[in-house]
Amino acid sequence: MPPRTLPSRPRLPLLVTADGDLLDELLRLAAAGGTEVELAADPAAARARWLPAPLVLVGSDQAPACLRARLPRRPGVVLVGRSGEIEPGWEVAELIGAEHVATLPAAEPWLVDRFAECGPDRTGPGPARIVAVLGGRGGAGASVLAGGLAVTAARARLRTLLVDADPLGGGLDLVLGWEQLDGLRWPALTDADGRVDAPALVRALPSRGDLVVLSWDRGDLLPLPAPAMAATVDAARRGRDFVVIDLPRQLDDAAVIALQAAERVFLVVPAELRATAAAARVAAAAAPHCADLSAIVRGPAPGRLKAAEVARALGLPLAGTLRPEPGLCRGLERGEAPAAAGRGPLAALCQRLVAELTGATGQGAA
Ligand SMILES: Nc1ncnc2c1ncn2[C@@H]1O[C@H](COP(=O)(O)OP(=O)(O)OP(=O)(O)O)[C@@H](O)[C@H]1O
Ligand SMILES: [Mg+2]
């Protein structure tokens, strides 16, 4: 399969307003700050860009609707309106999680500065490439692929974060053989709803070389709060080069945030009829939130189902295939991280996918 080069998704400030006059003023200020913007007339239209945008301006006309729509809390939200129309701004601002209230015309210079921070020579919140992995059925191989991608990226000297977003997964640190490594796991971070300091996050988590892992532990089953995922993605985007998120098949709000933040989402599907049927349901649930969803088909194929047939049945592009790799299973049982030796079908696939996303081809030590 020819390597693909994906256009990087521009991360433009998002304006949420249906007030034509306010919109005109904000477009003028954005132009003065040298940036283009994305427009949404209401929260429904804003939802898909809400988290990826580096800055969100909510017009005072749409603040109550945003509140009702329960958009996830995120850093960088500004409530904006004209003097006289916005009071009592702080109460609504606090409820929608806005960090600032900008009253026009007084706040014009401040807003131009905020827009300028998002201009073309500032590449948004950070350079990290974010990918997410889903399993088409239970035990499909999604967590192993997520681990393999993260290990491979770190071997290529990319500062990598592997995020375990599956509370029922048993802990992704186990996939790497890292369960003894010190550092925080999710339960210690699930209150995170504001801006997480990226270096502090990285210092607090288990790490080896360029690879850092945010995993569940073996404690009580807890939900993963959406704001904690949003804050983590935001911090990772600013502080890491490569982020891999291992998702549950039953999508919760945190998983949706991850899907929306990811440049590419890989759905791992065993080459079996029933797995393909199950994967179709997972794909249908995930696709509306994904910029780029593709299938990775894993052998063996007991009914000789071909990878291309599986992908076609799912209506997805085929991102890659995985041949059976019995040595990999034995290694996992011994606590060896997937793709750590840089050889074998999984390592080869991960090297290609990481190279497609980043251009990195390094083969450094694990
Ligand atoms: N590339 C592979 N080659 C051989 N065996 C694999 C591969 N990937 C996964 N496996 C086997 O399948 C098992 C399940 O893999 P994994 O935990 O990655 O699946 P999953 O899709 O994340 O499952 P879950 O539904 O629990 O999230 C592994 O323990 C391993 O034995
Ligand atoms: Mg898993």
C-alpha cells in the first residue's frame, strides 16, 4: 500500500455565535490578529471543533444554548459580547467553563492578541500527532497495536504518550510489562478538569526513555471523566510529539473527545465473519466523530476472508494487515512490550504508520 501523507488539520479559533453584528466585529478582530477562524452558529455546529480548536469564543447570544448542550469543559473558552448585553456575564461564563469574559469594544485589543497567538506562524496548541485505536470486537488486538505504536514512536525518538482510555481493559501498563513502574495512574488524575501542565503531567507518569504511559491500575472500577481526557489531550498536544489513545468499544464521552482529537483512528478487526459484523457496529458508532477512520485487519483468517473484503464490508479504507505472530503472544505473557525488538509484522506495521504520520523512521533502542 502506498504511504499516505495526510494534510495536517488546521487548528483555527472557533467562533460560536448567530449574531451577525457580533460575528462581523469578531471577524474584523481575527483579521487584525492575522488568523482565519471556524464559524458555528450554535453549539450543535460547534461540537466537532469544540475541543480541537486552540481558542473558542462563545457569543453571549449562544452562551445559554452552550450551557444546555453540555459541551465538555475545556481550557481557552472566552465569553464575548457587547457592553450592556453581556451582564451578568460571569455567572454564565463560569457555568460554561469560560476563562475570560471579553466585553466589546473595551476588549478589542486583548482579543486581537488572542487571535494573533493562533496565527499561521503559531501552529496551534502544539505539534503532537494524535492517533486512537479501537477494537472491532473483544480481544481484537487494539491494546497491543496501541502499545506497539507507542513503543515504535518512542524508538524513533519521538516524545510519546500512551493513554489507556478503557476502564475495563485491565491496565495498559501491563501490556508494556510496566506494572511495577512508579508513577501516577488515572485514579490520581481523574479530577483534572482545568489546564494540565504538560511537563508536570509527564514527570508524574510512569516513563522509560521517550515513552510515558497514562494507564488504569488494578484498583476499583471508575469512569473516566470527559474533562480529565480533554485536559490530558490538551496537555499532550502541547508537550509531546506523538500520542496514542487506546479506546473502549463502548464509547463514553471521554472516548468521543479522544476520537475528535485524533488525526487518524485505527479499527482493529480479526479476519473473521462475526468480528466483521461486530466491527461494523463499532465503526458506525465511531465514524461520526472521526476525521479519518480506517481498518487494520488481523489474521489468522480461518474462513480465508481477505483483508480487503473485511475493509470493503466495513466501508473503510484498509490501513494495514497483521499476520499471526505467536511469538508476540508469548512475549506479552512474559511482560515484553509489543514491537520492542523492532522486528516482526506488528513492528513493521507500526513503523509504517508512525512514519506516515510523522516522517520519523528512526530505529533507536527501546
Ligand atoms: N498482533 C498480534 N499477534 C498475535 N496475537 C495478538 C496480536 N494482538 C493481540 N494478540 C492477542 O490477542 C489478545 C488480545 O489483544 P488485545 O488486548 O490487544 O485486544 P483488545 O482489542 O485490546 O481487547 P479488549 O477487548 O480486551 O480491549 C492478546 O493478549 C494477544 O494474545
Ligand atoms: Mg484493549
